Amino acid sequence: MSFKYLDIHSHLQMSEYDADREAVLARMKEAGVGTIVVGVDYESSKRAVELAEKHAEIYSCIGLHPKDNLAEVFDVEAYRKLTQNPKVVAIGECGLDFFRMEGDSGKVEETKSRQKQLFIQQIELAIAVGIPLMLHCRDAYREVLDILIPYKKEAGERLYGDVHFFAGDTETAREFIELGFSLSFTGVITFARNYDEVIRSIPLESILSETDAPFVAPIPYRGKRNEPAYVVEVVRKLAEIRGEDFEKVRTQLLENTRRVFGLSLL
């Protein structure tokens, strides 16, 4: 399948698209956009795979979100079986999410420990089956890096992936890149300027584009439901922020996506 753009992180299997999913897919095709549909638990991961099987422009990512579905037991063998499908290109979204953690200190530490356990299980699965990680990291970049670094020393090039919805500083970006991870940016960059410095400072070869649809729609769609076709606005803004030729950025992002997720796009 050939694309002009690749939205590396969307949730097209969610109920927000039940009423008009075919129309959303039609707009993707018209714009030359492909997407990776990302699971947040086992059921949504299965739906992501099923959607990818039906549509050439869709790939899937399977995993257990660190916060939204913390009660689910990570069934390693069930997820491993899903990875046998060739349309599964990553494990995630997985990682740590310490944003707005409430409760007594003991409960908070218990939750953090549970998140770390689930994250480690998914790191080990990704290494074992030879596909990248799709990282979710919120208010926990240091902790995520501290977990990944020892695994990187052991696994080498077998540990790699993307930091979804990157919102860290330039030093954090550098650390992830040194570990072999790319950084992806959403439509937030079209209306918030606090991402500009990182986007300018890192190599273009380390950048990917995403929507995180149905969330955070870019300008000129802000406030509406997001969808993969809108990734075009993210790519356009990345080129503008970096002061680089749009076509150069577009083609390099496709090459980056092919490299990270092992896709034949060009």
C-alpha cells in the first residue's frame, strides 16, 4: 500500500466512529493517509487488528494502557497470539502515566508499581517477538527511561519504538533518541508553541506524525472530533516550525515510519 502520509497513532476502533467510520476511511483514502490503530486493552486491541485486516490503509498496535485499564491482567500469551497477525506492527500503547494521581501515598505507590509491572511485561513481549513499542508517557519520562535503559543494554537493537504524543524537553528527547526511539507529535503543535524548541532541535529522522484521534484535533478542526486525515495539518506544521520544505518533511516522515514500524510505504 502506498501513502502520502501516515498517522502513526489513532483509535479508529472507538465508539466515536461507529456512526460514520466508512466516511472517515473514505476521507483518509482521498487524502492519501494511512494509520496505525492503537489498542488500550485486550478488547480494543482485538478490534484494532480486525479493522486492520479489513483495510489495506490500516495497521494495528496492541497493548495495555498504563492508566485507563489498570485492572486488566496482562495476558502475555493472548497478546502474543495477536502479534502473529502481519498487520500488528507494535506493542502499546504502554508505559507509565503519573498524571493527577490521587489517594494516600501508599495507594499511589501501589498504582505506580502496578503500572511498572505491566510496562515491563510489554517491553519483554516486544523484544521477544521483534516489534517496536508504542510508548505512552505522562509525567513519568524519567521513570520510563530508567526502566528502558537496562533493557536496552541487554536487548540492543531489539528494543526500539516511538514515544507517542511527546511533550518532554530537549534533553529528554535526546535521551530517547539515543535509546533508538522516535518521537511523534500531534495536532497540539498547531495551536501550542511549547513544542517548537524540541521540534527544531531534534533530527528530522527522529520525528513521526500522529493524530491521537479522536482527541486533540489540529487547527482548523480544533474543538471537533479528530480523525486520521487531519494528520496532513500536523505534517504541514512540522515543516513550518522547522523552516523546511514541506515535501522534504513529508517524504522523510514516511521513511521514518517505514523504518520504525517495518512498513512498505514508498
